[in-house]
Amino acid sequence: MVNITCEMCMDLIPLVQDGIASNDSCQAVRQHIAHCPDCKALFEGELPPIPDSQKILGQIKRKIRLFFLMALMFGMFFGLSLTTSQGMFYNTLIMPGAGILGYCIFRWRALYVIPGFLLVLHPVSNVVAVMLEGEPLNLPSILLFTWIYSIFALAGTIIAGLIHFAFRKEREL
Ligand SMILES: [Zn+2]
């Protein structure tokens, strides 16, 4: 019979659970948790190691943000490409949607980040349109629509922000 300390036991538990510990280690862990309630709780998964779970949560959050950011970019680019076509009116939905998504990713910074994105993406999408459809590049129109879309997006950001704020207040009460 081998006596191990709690720290040794905690080190061995993941190995035992993953089935890669030696037989001696497994036996030592089992003997230890038979008389140590703390390590037994850890072994049975009642107390997941906190730093690890927080790390995983952080990774998931980063992935969701990246996904949102890609959806945001794609949505804005798609919306901008509609500007010179009949589908342009969808932008009264797409741009506020971009503003909401922007708030989810950047919080209030979306108020200046989204217009910045639009200002950069708009000429790009117009150049693509010029190449594909041979339409003339119209700089005043680009600036005008960037301005209009920014207002739509800002409305979405402000609505998302106010809803978020209201929910937070409700939870605090
Ligand atoms: Zn112990």
C-alpha cells in the first residue's frame, strides 16, 4: 500500500480518469480517495478544476466572437454589394443587424468601429462591382451611402446596447 498526499492525488486524478495512469497509480488514488472526501469529490467530478474550465470558457468566447466577426464582415459586404441593385432596400434590415452584431462583439466601441468598417469595405465592394458589372466608380455616392448605412448600423448598436443595459439592471434588482 502506497500513501500519497492530496497534491499527488490531484495530479494523478486526470491521468486515472483518462485511463493512462499505471496500475500502481490507479491503486494509490483509489486508496487515497477511500479516506479523503476532498479528493473523492474531485475524482467524482463535483469540483472541476477551476482554472481549466475558465480557460475553456475563454476559448469558446473567443471562437464565438470570431464567428460573429466573420458573420458581421460577410453581412456588411453583402449589404454593400446590394447598393447599386434593386436589393438595396434589404439594407434597412442588414445594417441594423450589423449594428446589433457589432454591439455583441465590441460593446459600445461598435459606435465607431462599424462606421470605420463600412468606410473601408464600401470602396472595396464598389471596386468589385466595377470589375464585375462595369459600373462607374461613384465616390460621392460611396460616401453618401456609407453615411446612411452607418446611421442604420448605429441605430442597431444603440438598440442592442439599451436592451443589454435593461436586462442587466433587471438582474441586479
Ligand atoms: Zn486527499
